[in-house]
Amino acid sequence: MNGNEFLRKLRKLGKARGVTVRYENTRGTGKGSHGSLFYGDKRTTLKDPKKEIGEGLLTAMLKQLGLSKKDL
């Protein structure tokens, strides 16, 4: 799954659960492709949305957001 697919699934889940999902692709004033992904009041960092997310990173991101793979 790439970052855009993950973001799309998370937005769909948030809409169904009434949770705000927000992605900010700028982090401070620096350059880079990473951004902050908010699910309600929880936050994780999403790398370049066009690139694939590995299994370990996906699990870690979901854990930071308080979700599991079954939620997606």
C-alpha cells in the first residue's frame, strides 16, 4: 500500500467513525516529502505519499494512531 492509498482508507474510516482526519504536507520550514497525519487528536508522520509503506512502518503508524490493520 502506498501513502495515498493509506490516506484514502484512513479518511474513509474517519468519516464512518466521525473522526477528523487531516494531512499537512509541510513540516516547519524545511524541505522534504514527509508530512504530519492527524487522526482525531493523534499524530503520525507519513512519508512521501507516492511511495510504498512497508509492513513494519504501517504497523507502527497505525499503533501511533490507536488503530489496527483490521480497522482499515
